[in-house]
Amino acid sequence: MRQINFCAAPMPHTRNLVKLDQEALDTVIRRHELFQKGRAGGARAQLAHHDLSHLVFREKNLSHADFSGSLFYEADLAGANLDYSVFYACDLRRANLHNTSLVRADLRGACLRGATMTGVNLSDADLREGSFALFDTGKGLSFAAQEKTPGGDTGAVDLRGAALSSSCFSGALAVNANFEDADLNKASFIRGDLSGANLSGANLVDANLSDCILKNVNMRGAILIRASIDYSKLIDVDMTGALTDKPAGKLLSQAAFPLKELLRQHKLWLDSKGLSGARLDLSDYDLRTAPPWAEEDLTMLIAKRAVWFGQNLSHVCMPAAQCEKSDMRNCNFESADLRGCNFSKANLVGSKFSRASLDPLILKGDPLLRTNFTGANLRYTDFTYANLRNADFAGADLSFADFSGADVQDAVFDGAKTAGVKADGSILNKPPFAAE
């Protein structure tokens, strides 16, 4: 009997899965719709243990269907009605579930890592842990009644890095579910059971956790800005390092001069090559409420250990900036000039660097100043079409980052974590990606 680990990266073993093409799936959907209407020729969709990767279910009605143990890698289920359906131990990594309805769906043991789930309705869904799947060619699919797989992983629902903003979990059973780094902005968990859940690093801005059961929950490093948890039952909840409405560093109002004057002094310093003015140093400041930066020249800015969470820095000019150990999660750096920046050990989970310039900066006396991401947390980061020539990613966590269309010529990836990375074939065939 072969064990199938549905949450292993980058893809599970598919030899024993029944592969369907789009035409065959469409036939199943049509018959299921006839079944729902009670018409002749109808049949309930029985798609347990199938490979449905990359197929399109968009806006179809497949409520009450059985998908137990199936693979939905990068499938498009946007807007579909999947109420009461069974997704027991399914692999839905990178699937598109935008605005999908999953009311009372059985998602025990499912893997939804990196899935797009904005606006999904999971009211009264079952997100508890499930057993791992076993398949035997003679006996078919079965589920082991063990709490952990031989590899040590629990069967809990895996929603790491999933896009779940505005989703509804009201009344859901999410015991031991893994929401690490998930985007739960404006999500509703009213009356839900989150006992033992992992919400470390999750974005819970404006989330509603009122009247939830929160027992033995990991919220280390979570973003709890304007989150409603006033009436929740908090028992042994670890909020170490959580980002709340309270200041997470010095405030700009405490600086020696107003920000406008500090920026003017920085410009003088740049124009005079250091002979007048003063270099801008925002190290250890909480910059979440700072005004827009797009029109400012932040070349050679110093901002170590600063909190930038959620800032819009698109098109910003900040080459050679020093941002070591800063919290820059969910920041937007699209089309920004970031040549030679130092982001070492920074937290950049979920940030966008699409079309940004991150190639080396040529300086007098220093012919090559690499952009430095060594040891940075870059999980679920968007590098699409970015210029990353010579960038240093040594020791960085790049899990599920997207490098599609990016230029990574001569970039360094020594010791980087690259599980689930999305990239062009030319990149994936080279170390360290090829080794994953």
C-alpha cells in the first residue's frame, strides 16, 4: 500500500490518480447538473482520487460532489458552488477559489497552501485535521486513522499563504488548521472554533474573531491591526511579536524634525554629496502611518529594523537603501528602483516586487553593489518580471515565491529554501530549484 502525502511540495505522486482532461470533466459537470435538477441522464459527480490539476470549474454548480483525495493543483474553481462537497485530504495548492462557495464543505486534511481564496464562503465548513490518504490498486482509497503521518505532519488543513481576504469562516470548525502567513484581511471567524490553530504571521487586519474559541493558538508575529477579538475565549494564546494597533517602534512625531524637513535635509545631503544636510535615518521607527513615498528620493536611506507593513512603495526611488531586519510584509514595491538595497534578514512575506529594478548598483570605488536578500523571509513574494541580476538570496526563504518572467542571471541562491517556487522552466532546471 502506497502512502500519498497530499501536502508535500512541489507536487504529490500522481501515478495512481485518474487523470481527466477538460472535455471529460465538462461531461461529468453536465451530468451532475442534470442530477441536481432530477432529470434523466443525471449522475452525482464522483471524482474521488482524480488528478484535476489545471482544469476549469469556474462558476459551475458542483454542490454535494465527492472529490475525496483528489489533486486540484492550480485548478480554476473561481465562483463555483461547492456547498456540502467533500474535499477530504485533497491537494488544492495554488488553486483559484476566488468567490467560491464552500458552505458546510468537508475540507478535513485538505492542503490549500498558496491558494487564492479571496471572498470564499466557508461558513460552517469542516476544517479540522483529517487522516492521511492511502491508495491500493486493489482496494482503492482509504484513510489511516492516525493523527500524524510517518513523516511527522498532522493531517490538519493546510492554508499557509492562502489569499483569504474577506472570507467567511463563521461557525467553522478549524481545529489545528494551519493559517501561517495567510492573508485573512477582513475575514470573519464569528463563533468559529480555532483551537490549536497556527496563525503565526497571518494578516488579520480588520478580521472579526468575536466569540471564537481560541485555545492553544499560535499568533506569533500575526498582524492584528483593528482585529476584533474582544469577546473571544483566549486560553494560552501566544501573541509574541504580534503587530497590533500599538506602536511597534518610535513614532515620526517623536523625531527631532517633521518628516518633511528630514526629507529636505536628506535631499541636500544627496545633492551636496554629504557636504551639507543630513542623511535620512529612520531605523527603529514605526512607519505604518507615514505619508506616501512615491515622489520622494530615498537613495541611500537608512531604515534598519523599521516597520513598513502594508506601505505602498511602488515606483519609489531608493537605491542603496539599508533596510536590514525591517518588517516590510505586504509592501508594494512594483516598478521601484531598489538597486543595491540591503534587505538582509528582513521580513518581506507577501510583498510585491513585480517589474522592480533589483540589479546591482554601480558606485565609484565599489564597482558592484549587489541587492542583498541574504537570510530574508520572502515566502509568497511576487518577483514577476523583476530585474534580479546578481541579487544575493543566500539563506533566504523563498517558499512559494513567484519568479515568472524575472531575470535571475548570476543571482545567488546558495542555501535558499525554494519549495513550491513558481518560475520559468529555464530557472526551474537550475540549482537549487531543480533539487526541490
